[in-house]
Amino acid sequence: MVDTFLLSPPVAIAVFLLLAYGLYRLGGVLAPHPSSHPLADAHPDKHMTYTGGEMLPSPTGEHLGYRAFYRLALLFVLLHVAALVLSTLPSDPASDRLAVLYLIGVGIGVFVLTEGGIL
């Protein structure tokens, strides 16, 4: 009775929501405080992006558009879907030929998404 009660969806959701709230509150305790807070560090670089110990160069005014990020995202989607499809093919000669044709198509897609293509 108790096992089925604890595994019921409403109880499981409530338990996980309480766990998530607890982790959220723990993160708030561990997070750096704003500079006006009495517990805050006086270091001016406290909230800067971490770059391996080096200061980031100041922006030069050139703006990166979404086109480069969109192409990179498409490239990763293409390669991950290709890996998924190829890993689920059965191992017989007909599937091997299909895999080679699929890899040729993926290669063309990678070529187009990198700087050598039409886009």
C-alpha cells in the first residue's frame, strides 16, 4: 500500500517539486550576492564572465548575427541525426549500401553548412 502510494504520479511530482525547490534555495545561498549586500566581495570582477583567468577584449562594434549560430546548430543536428540513424541500421549488405548513400548525403549537407556551400 505504501509503495504504491509513494509511486503514484501526484505524490512523485510533489516530492520532485520539493526537491527542486530545495536545490533552488541552496543555489540562492551559494550564489554571489549583489555588491550592495553586506556579505558581498569588494572585487569588481566578481560577476564577469569566466575566461580562463584572462580579461575579455572590449567589444569592437562588430555584431555577430544569428546566421553563424543557426548554421552551426543545423550542422550539429545533421550530424547527431546521422549518428542516430546509422547506429540503428541493421548490419546486412543492403543496409551497408544505404548507410554509404546516407553518409554521402550527410557529407554534402556538411559541405553546404560550412563555408564551402551555397548558403
